[in-house]
Amino acid sequence: MRGVCLLWMPEDVFEQLLKRCEEDKVFKKRSEQAKKNKRGGLISNKVEPGHCQASISTNEYAKRKAKENGGILPKAADVYLRTHSKEEPGKGRQLVGSKAKQVMMAEYKDKDIDKDPNEVYFETVGGEKRV
């Protein structure tokens, strides 16, 4: 497979990059493993979308929302919902991917349990600082 050199990249750098991709066994092994990981362990599986926030980080998204709301940070669950869903005509906001659906269908949504949404979010996704 031959790529197309980007306008801003010097041709010789592009050639070195292609050569590395084609010949470096460690790079190829890592690349194949990354492809499998992204597809849930099998290269034949479909890649499931993870988020819909474009190129900004979740932290930056939260900062922007706080600025819009007079310095008040949004709840973690609200940030998650906005960054893992997209607007679909006639359907409203729809979650993307099965993990996003699992997170947002946590107990407090289904059963009206009086629990802090941040706590439910962090319990479901594995805590504030996930390694």
C-alpha cells in the first residue's frame, strides 16, 4: 500500500516513514496488535466509535462548557454524554458505541436511584484516574 505525501511533509521524510512501516518488524507487530485492540481482539471485527468530540480533549471540552456556564464545571456524566453522542435527525442525541450505551444506562438512569451522577459515572468507567 502506497500512501500520499502530505503537503507539509518533505518527500524524503515521507519516504523514510513508508520504509519504516514496510520493513520494521517491531513496528509491524505493534501496529497489528493496535488494530486488534481497537477491534476488540479480532482483526475481522468492526471498529466501534469511541467519542464524537473531534480533536479537542475531554478536559478542554469541560473547560469550554464551564466558561459558557459562568465558571461552573459540568458534571462528568454530562460531559460523557455530550462527547459520546451525536445528533441524528428525527431521533435527537444518540449514543455511539456499545460502551457509551452501557455507561449511560447505569442504574441511576433506569431506576431513578438518587445517586450523584459523577459517582455513577466513575464507578462505571473505572474511576477518575484510569491507567
